[in-house]
Amino acid sequence: IFFTNENIIDEPKISSNLYINDLVSNNTYDLHAGIEIRGGTSQNYPKVSYDIELWETDNGSSSRDESLLGLRNDDDWILDAMYIDLSLSRNLFGMKIWESIGNTIHMTDEPDAKLSQAGGFIELFINNEYMGIYSLNEQIDRKQLDIKKNGGLLYKSVEWTDETMFKAINQLPDESKYWSGYELKYPDELNSTNWLALNNLIHLIAYATDEEFILEISDLLDLNNAIDYYIFINLIQAEDNWGKNMYLFRYDEGYQISFTPWDLDITFGNKNTQWSINSPDDWILTNRLFNRLFQLNVDNYKDRVKYRWNEILDSIDSVNLYEYLDTNKANLINSNAIVRNNQKWEMIVDFESEIESLQSWLDMRIIFLDNHINENY
């Protein structure tokens, strides 16, 4: 429950008192917090998402770390409204799959590194007004990825541009926090050299000759991670995550750039948006990077994709994954939270049917992707 004396806006965070009844850890919290609206397009939805920071005092002069819902110990949290996802499950379910698939070259040295985010369902009140079901989520940041404080880089693609699809460079980066659809998330210091690694990667993909691309791409890109990412976005048909909504990061100087996803709500055949309502279920997601890797068969790329897919196929525990969905379904239905959420937002959602449809879609997608990879790789 948040109590505020001001309207919550998109920046800056306003002061609030936050009361939490954590049924997971059986704890209660009485905290100060800053809260603001978050998201781009999603800010126009009736139900909006929030970014919160836990504070020691009401003026936010210092932050406070807490482990909520059994998640990481931190001060920075997301309240995801999940408005366009009628299953209320796609982002966290997708992240759970990515956690079992994704890997990077630096995770051998950093066993605590995590490429995904976890979260848990809550029911939100603001000034005693019921706001419905939300997901309290961890952030994807330097701490989550366990990248170096000195030498680590973290970029987030926030728009569809030639640069985020690796097609071209229309302007050179400067000392800004933003460049051509990307946001610099780490480090905080604004220096044009922070963009150099990403600029070099995009330039190689967009403009290099075939010979240069084959020779140099593995020096700039963690190719095994890229293969994992390509398989993942196509396994869940992540329509919004092959140009926009990607994190690209470097562990340290001398390391290649890797991928991890963000905001997985338009996935698993979600047709509940104006952008995806007519999307075909046999759509293979790609961009100039993956096209060049495939066409030039860099470092036996095709065989590596096929081998990695078969590894993933053998290791996917659909029973365990579906148990995760079923547990969430039971909790939300048995607590009548779904009824309250539907009433609040004037929705008629058959939540049980939505979960079953998601599972059926994934079963069919696995068969489709298996055939596609075996026929083309």
C-alpha cells in the first residue's frame, strides 16, 4: 500500500509511505519509497506500471535495500501492470525459460551473475484505492548481471531504429545518455567512449565486407550467447525483442558484447495488442546480425544453432515449467485476486483459459521451431 500526497508522474519519483505484507517471507514492512510511472507506450494504458526506490527517509537522500518476496536484496524495484497480457504470466514465464537457456562467457567467472529477472504477484493499493494485480520484479542492471564496475558496459535498446536492428549508423554517438534508440544504463558517467564498443559492433554488422565480418564478429560478440538469444526469442516468438527491448552488455574490457531480453509481454502468441493481433504464428524473428551469421555460416553457425537447439530441447522440463504456471494460476484464482482485478479494470478474463492457451501455444511452437531448425540448419 502506497500513501502519497502528490500525483504520481513519469519522473521524478515522489515521496511515499509504503506498507508491505509479504506472505512469502511472512514479514511486514513500513518503508519510505520514491515512486514514479515507468514505461513508454504502456504509459497510455489505463493500468500503468511503476518504478520504485526504497528510501531510508522521506526525502530520498539515501536508499535502503530490502529482500522482498524472497527476491534479491535491493532498493530498486518494478511494479509491472501486465495490462496487455491477459495471462499475467508472459514476462516472468519467459524469464524463467531464459534463465534455463541463456549463458554468457563471463558467467564461468561470476557464478552469481543472473541474465534474467524474477518476480512475484502482489495486489496493489495507492491511497487506499485498489489497483489490481501487479508483478513485483527485480531489475536488470549491473548488479543483476554482475558486470565489472570498471570496464563493464550496459546498454538498453528502447526504440526501433536502424542502429538497434544493426542495419546502419545514421549518426555518431556523443556524450549523451541516449544514442539512436539506445540508452546507456552503465556507467553513469557520460563519455562518448562508453559508446565505442557498441558502435564498433553495429558498424561491423552493418558495413563490413563478408570477409571482415567472418574474421571479426567473434572478437566483438559472444557468439554462443547470441545463438542462445536467437533460439530464445524464436522459441517464445518475442516480437518486441529483436531490435527494441534488448540489453546489450560487456562484462569487462577485453570481453565481447552479450544479449539479454527485457519486457516479454508480447510473446507466446499474445494477440492482445494492435501490433500483434495479425502476427502469424510461423513468424521467425531475425535481424541483420542473425541474417549475416546464417548466410555466411560464420564459425559453423548453422551447425551450432542446430546443436544448441537439440541441447535445449532435451533439457526443457515442460512439466516443471507448467507447474510454475499452474501454481501461479491456483494462487490467483483461489485468492479471488482475478475477480478483483477484473472488476477494477472492467475486464472479463477467463484466466484459467488464458494459461491453458499459453501452454498449448508453446507446445505447438516447440514442434514448429524444431521442424524449422532441422529443415534450415
